[in-house]
Amino acid sequence: MDRKAFISNISESLGRTQSPASPGAHPGRFPDFADAESAAETARTEAANRSSDLLEDAASALATTGWNVHRAETIEDVGDVIASICRGIDATKALRSGHEILDEAQINLALEREGVDLRDMNLDEEMSPDERSDARIAHRKEVFQTDVGITGGDYVIAETGTLVIHPKKGVSRLTSLAPPVHIAVMKRGQVLPSLDELFLLEHVDIHSGNRHAGMNLISGPSRTGDIEATIVHGIHGPVETHIVLVG
Amino acid sequence: MEPTTKTFNTAASRALADVRLQQAHEVVYNGFHRARIAAAADTDEWEAQRTLGKAIKDHTIANLDYYLEMLADNVEKNGGNVYFASDGEDANSYVRKLAAQNDVQTVIKSKSMVSEEMGLNHVLETDGIEVVETDLGEYIIQLAGESPYHIIAPAIHKTKEQVADLLAEESNTARQETAEQLTRQAREMLREVFQRADMSVTGANFAVAETGSIVLVTNEGNGRMATSMPRIHVAAMGMEKLIPSVADLSAMLRILIRSATGQRISCYVTMVNGPRAHDEEDGPEEFHLIIMNNGRDRLLRDESLREALNCIRCGACMNACPVYRKVGGHSYGWVYPGPIGSIVSPVFTGLKEGHKLPAASSLCGACHEACPVKINIPRMLLELRSQTAQGDPDPAQRASGFGERMTWKAWRQGMMSRRRFDAGSTVGKIVTSPLKRDGWLTKAPPPVSGWTASRDFPAPAPKSFGKLFAERTKAVKDD
Ligand code: SF4
């Protein structure tokens, strides 16, 4: 149906001839964008100031939502933690995202030592469109035959025990989804207290032109209760999720 | 989906007699309802969150034209396509065309109530396209050839054994036993489908006007698969499902998820801002948003019912409803069951078809108390009853018979004057006296036999209160 006709039917149903020029004050938390911007600034500073407390809060909330929580004092310790998780699940094939924290942790070295075949899903900039589409198909096949996906992330939410990842170049949507085990590495300073701060920052980012194609909030392993209300993990996503908190 | 709201009474009686269904309803009650109550009790300022949720939805619906335009503009700005559909048929024809143009062979679906309204699966299958539901519960009922039983737990009425038979037959592999094994089996079956699907059709728990985003809430991860694997992603939403700002999401997700399952958050909340970025490794190349009316404008037009458009489809009113918990989801005869369904369905089908639903409530108020956006469902049920009694101006739509309306008119007249009331009660006493047994009327004749079908009616007292009062006042005075 024609868009104009659809909208004018709605206006008419609301007892007017056309859409209002402005909807009036919005009852949400940030009717005014300037308020949102300064609130976002405050939220960032506070999260930084309280980073140690927030990390502790996050650790316990993550455990509640079903994450296996591992602590690493420094970034140098992360490689060993990941290697030992891989050993525990007999992983031979792993896939990583392009998150920088994984480079800092030198997980490539750690997994090589462990004898795990680690790949990434980067598409070569130089590829022709056809080559890219072939590479995408190949990479899809691969992702379903991988034992473990390793990623960083953008935020952890202490309120809910949630890892937040923006999919983007180098950060495939599938790395944290398709393999039966997902390992995430996050550090102190990446924790936000609650969903309020997350969506506030997202709101401000999008307004400032910093828009991603999407955002994933991940809270523990995939689960279903659709057969006689019995909770089972790993219906479409990972059966097991691990998070390494650094700092 | 063809509505069968008219047969509510027979369907309800059938459900009441089914022991297995009654057990499943207990699961719904114990699981979701108690979990919700616990989650609400465990949440700071729960009432304030509900009040905020209601305010956001009231504001959005009051400015629906404004925000829908904003949403459409922003989806297009993000590189997506928007289609406004007047009804299910209109929406179906858009999807069919899209599928044909792109030579789509397989469509995967992630739970979408709107596509149930459209009857999309059937339409695509007629075109020779394979359609597979990916929410485990929806997949099970698709294999069984049924419709969802509960909006959050669609296959809650199926036993493990029934599921085992369905999966074994479909996959041609060994029959599994435990819920765990069956889930693994379904995982493998569905992964194979995800890999070859060309198109996905999802719902949208929320659409965000100012960013042109949609938000999917799932525990299983099928919403993520559906927005990562296929080339084309189609999201279908009812036109009321939007909120103005991303900053509103924290409040809305909090109340939605707690009310739906009692969780603090679902395993996956996925925000989609259009097709994938050009340099991303995966994600859909095309994004289409279908915004459907399908009779919702009737709710918008009627100010006394407009509030029903605030619904965020959490299912809490159903789990809280003592009637729903007994008669179950299928009795209501259309996509949305339970208390909110008893408002939405009759308005969709017309009161002539649907007037039994608003009557199937004790008006106990549990739904109003449970609703995360404070929708006053009992008030609207009464409103629909009153509209039924008054009769639609269009005689073809009238749900109540001429005789019935006249009877109530006479009743009203009678009640409005003392003299007529007294005369009426004298007539009532005379008419009912042959039916009286020990002070009760146990068997009334048609057309009022329903009144005594399952309980006795107290017979009028030999002397009315008015008469006794007059007699005694006189006796006191005479003393
Ligand atoms: S009416 Fe309220 S309680 Fe019922 S499904 Fe809608 S939002 Fe939930």
C-alpha cells in the first residue's frame, strides 16, 4: 500500500488531517539530545572511576547468566587461560575475531603452542566482488566446523551479566554464534553499570554518525525450554560460554 | 490465519476435558507467572519502570503517524526498504514478489506473530518455497501442523514423546529420548537449513524510530542466525510496535523480558540497523521492513480501546489469567489468545464473530496488575461487552439478538423507578414460583436455562425487603 495513504489513515484515525510537526515532549529519560550528550559524558567518566568495583559486579552477574568466568591479572596471562579452556574441551579448530585485545594477548602464539588451528575470517581488501563472495561461502562452511570462537567485545553490562559486541569488519556475526563454545576476552574499564548507560551511549554514538550495522547483547549460552519446559543449553548458539576478565 | 473466535465455547470445553493440556497449563502458571512475580519483586522501582513504559507507549501511539514516518525515513537512510501493508494479504504479496525476484528457494523464520496473522507460511509454500520455523517450539508445531499454543512457549502442550516422533520422522534418523538429545537433534536439523536459506523472515520486538533499527529478543539465538546467514532479511511488525528512541530501550527491555520469562535479560538481544556494512564478513545484503496495519486502525480510532496498542506482547496477562490457564491458547481462535487477545481479536473479526471472548473473563483484574505497560484490560473487556449489548450500528455486525436487546432495555427501565421495580419483582415472584425447590431455582426454561445450567439461582424471597421494611416501620409506630 502507498506510504502516504497508510500514514494519512493513521492521522485520520487519531482525529487529525496530517502528522504533527512535532510530537511534544518525549516522556523518556532524554527528551533533549543535549542532555543525553552530557549524561553520556558523565556515564563514561563514572564507569572509568569505578572500574574496579564494576569489574567485580560484572564477574558475579556474568556467572549468574551462565558464563564461565575466568580472571586474569594481566593481559599476558590471557593466552594460558584460553589454552587451558581449549584443552578442556579438546578443541582442535578455533576461529578468532579481529578485536585488538586478542592481539595484545598474543593468543595466536598461545594456541599455536597448544596445537590448535586458529583462523580468522578477514576478507582481503584486494579481492574482487566474486572472490569476496566465494570467500564468504567458504568461511561459512568453516565456521560451522569450528570447535571454538574467540572474540573481544565493546562492553560488559554489570546489571545483567551481558557481553555487548558490534558486528563490523573483522568481527563476524558468526564467530560468537556458530561454534559450540564461545570465549570472550574483556578488560577492566569496559564495564558499564546497566542497560541505561549502554543505550544512552549507543543513542549518542548513532546521533554522532557512529553507527554500526547492528549490536549483539549476549548473556550466557543459547538456551531453550520448549520441550516440556526443560532448560537445555545450545539450541542454535553456543552450548558453553567463557569470559576472561583482565585486570 | 482464519479466525475461529466464534467456537470459543466448544473449544474451551474440549481443553477443559483434556488432562494433558491441564497439566501443561500448570507448567505455564508455575514457570512464567511465578518467575515474573519474583523478577518484579527483585527489581528496583518496578512500579516506576512500568509507569515509564506506559508513558513511552502512550506518547508513541498518540504520535503514531509522526513516528512511523520517522522510522520509515531512517530505515531507508540506513539502506533498507520499507513496505506499508494494509493487511495480511498485502504483506504476503510483497514477500512473494521479493522471493520470486530473488529466486528464493528456502525461507527461515524466527518467531513472528505478525507472520501468523499473515498466514505467510502457507502462502509461500503454495508458491513452492520451503519455509522452516527456527524457534524450537515453533518448529515442533510446524512439524505437527498446528498453530502456536502460547506466544512465548508455542509448543508447551506437546509431550517429549510427541516431539521425539516428530523429529525422528522429519529427519529420518534415530528416535531420541531426553529433552537434551532432542534439542541436539533439532540443532543439527536446523543448522543444515540455516546454511542453505536465502531469506529470513523475523518479527520485531521493537522498532526504534529515530535510528531505523529493529530489536529481536530471543533465548535460542535463532534471531541472530536469521540476521547473520541469509542474503535477505525481512522483518514484519505490527504498526504499533515502535518506540521513539534507542535510549528508551533499557526501560522497555527490562519490563518486557521480566514480564515474559522472569529473566533479567534474555540470552540474546539483537539490534539490527539495516543491511550489513559493505565491508562486513556476513549479514544480509538486503533488509526489508514490513509495517502492517491489519485492522489495528480500528483500535486507534476508538479512544476507549486505543490503549490496547500499547501491548508489547510479553504474555504476562495470559499467564496471570485464571480463564486462560484453564481453557488454553487454542480456544481463543486467533493469533493472540488470553486477555489481550480478547480485545484484539474481536476488534479484528468484528463483534459478531468475536463477542464470546470479552465475555470469557471474571474481570478479576489479574491481567491489569500483571501488564508491564499497565493496560487496563478489564475496562476494555467491559467496553466491548457494552458495545456488544448496544449493538453495532451496522445490523450485519450485531452480536446480540433483537429480543435480548429489548429485554435489557426493559430491565433498565424497570430498574429506574421504584414503582416499576416493585411491580417487576411481584411478577418475577409469580413467574418463578412453579420452579422453586427449597428456596432455589434449579432449572430455568430456555432461553434463560444457561443461568441454572451449572449452579442454582436463589429464588425471590416470599416478602421483598421493601415490603418487610414498610411492615416493620408501621409495627414500631403502632407500638
Ligand atoms: S497486554 Fe500487557 S501483559 Fe498482555 S501481552 Fe500485552 S503487554 Fe503483556
